[in-house]
Amino acid sequence: VEEGGGGVLRKDILDMREFGLSVVRMIEDEDIRFSIYSECLEVLTRLSDANLVSSMALRERMDIVPDEDIVDKLQHMGYGYNGARRCAVLTSNAGFSEALKWAVEHEGDDDFNLPLVGVGGG
């Protein structure tokens, strides 16, 4: 596992992000939740590379339930369950072609196959 900025392991950054997002989702006041999210994003920007920061887009889509048809098709193409779910959510279930394109562009991302914590349906 490579190190991110400040000697922090990239896996640790991913773990912190997933935990932080799950905690932030519990905050009912939207202004406070957004403020905390923005501060976390700034910290992650300093600690990580573009792939990790781009995956923060999940926060904006946390209520989307992955389209199981898209997930199934991607799995039949060899993508893992978590990666297939991530593709469906991050393309807002726009369709198989869009999800496949996103998969091809992002399958090398460190968090591609990590479970989606707090995203609709799982």
C-alpha cells in the first residue's frame, strides 16, 4: 500500500473517508453536514491523489440504489460486485453503457472494489 501525503497510508485514508461519511450522514442539520463534508474534502485533497478525491462523488449520490440489472451485466463482464455497484451509483443508473464506460475509466482506482458504505440499498 502506497503512502499518501504526510506518510498516511492510502488504505487508511480510504478507511477514514468511509467511516467519516457514514458518521456525517447521521447529522440531521444539512448545513452542518455540508460544512463538515467540505472540511473533510479539503483534508482529503491534501492527503490524496485525484482518484481518491474523485470518489467523494459518492457523497452526492448516497441515496441512489444501484440498478441491479446494471450490476448484473457488469459482473458478467468480470467486474466485482462492489465495483459494479459503484459504477451504477456514480453514473446515477444512467444505463449499462455509461456504467461500463465509467468502469473502464476507473477500474484502476484504489477504492473501485471497496464496499459502498451508506449508499442506498446497502
